[in-house]
Amino acid sequence: MRWVRLVPDFTSVGAHFDRQVLSALDDAGVAADLVLTHVERTGSVAVTVVSARITGGLAPGTEIEEPARGRCVRFPGWAVLTGTHPVAEIVAATAIDEVVGIGAAVAPGTLVATAGYVRPEYRDGRLVLLVEPAAGGVFQPSEVEQPHECCAGTH
């Protein structure tokens, strides 16, 4: 498997950007089991970059070494995380290596309400999902899909 780096020209941000990236890869017939985003600040203007581990198809972009860090928008098992799951199940059923609580410890039986939106961090070859306490005695991923109403509520 190889990694490629892409710099999309999308103007969207957050969950909208994620959807555009994944749709563009799918529409191009590119299979990627890990898709990461991160911001590069090496030039005069910060740029959102996509790194993808290609498993099939011809991917556009520049071939790169495996990135050290990123925000993962696609990973093996992501599609099963649509409801509330114990930490042990998240780790067993997906490529997520570890679930880490922010402000509180989590155990294998701790419940995580995903709301169908999970964005683990990619850290040196490992996927780490950060979670925080939520209402009802469960945890939720620290990154939520809509942290506030966007686009003046037009969609």
C-alpha cells in the first residue's frame, strides 16, 4: 500500500470538507482505507491537506511517506459506529487502537455515543479516539459533526 498527498481546492470546512474529500476519492474510483486531513503551515498561507493510504485504483496526488499525524475521516470499521458502543467494541470492531477520555477515565465497558460521526487522530501509525463526558452518563467523541449551527441553518 502507498500513501498519497492531495491538496483539494474545496472552500468548505469541517464535516462538509470531509464529505467532499471522500466523495471525490470514491467518484475517481480510488480505494483508500485510511484518509487523513491536517493543516500544513509551511508556506505563507496555511493549507488543508489530505493524505490517503491507497488500496486500489489510480490515485491523483504526490506519493509520500506515511504521515506521522492527522485527523482521520475514513478508517476500517468506521461504518459500524452509528450508535452507542462500549469502548471494547469500538477497539475490536474498527481500526481504532485506543479510546482516551478527556477529563475522565474510560474503561472497556464505558459507553460512547457516536452519533455516526467519529474522527480519531492518527498518531505515529495508531488511531486514537478522544472522547469526553456527555449527558446521560455516556461519553461522546470530542469532535462532533455540528458543534454549532452552520450556514445560517440553510441545510
